[in-house]
Amino acid sequence: MNSMHIINTFQVHIKLPDIFTRRFAALIPQQRERVNQLLEERVILNYALDMERSHLWVTMQAKDQETIMDVLATFPIIKDVKVEIFELAFFDSAPMGLPELIMN
């Protein structure tokens, strides 16, 4: 088996700053743009923010944790947050897609 093609799934927990400075708040549109790009590329599978706006959870696919770190380094907010990375044994999700068409 060629290990170069193995893709692993990681859960990234990002702790946001307790206080959003103007500088940090100004980075948010750039952050969303970067995340949207990575979602389109299927590097990020899920991106979630809690209601208190203090925690982000990101499910990502990559060959290893070092690659995850390289991707996270491209996040505009990265210097202002704390990050924990967990490799997942598995990642199941409900099928996503268009609803079934019903022809009358």
C-alpha cells in the first residue's frame, strides 16, 4: 500500500480570544474567505462556531498533523487563537446533497 495517498481526518479546536479587538474583528471577513476556499477544496469538511463566539471546531482532511498545521498557518486569525488538533479514528456524517426530486 502506498502511504502517500492516505488521507486522515482531524478535529481542530480553536479557542478564540476572550475580547475581540478591532484588529481581530477586522480579520474575520478574511478568515471566512479563507475557510470558504478550503471548504470548496474539501480540505475543510465542517466549520462550526458556538453561540458565545468563543470556540471554533474545524474538521479537516490531510495526510498528517504537520499538513494541518501548515493549513492553519494560512488562517488570518491564527496568531490570536489557541489551537488543539485531534486525529480522528473515524468521521461519519449524514449524506449531503440535493433533496430527491418528486415528479407529479
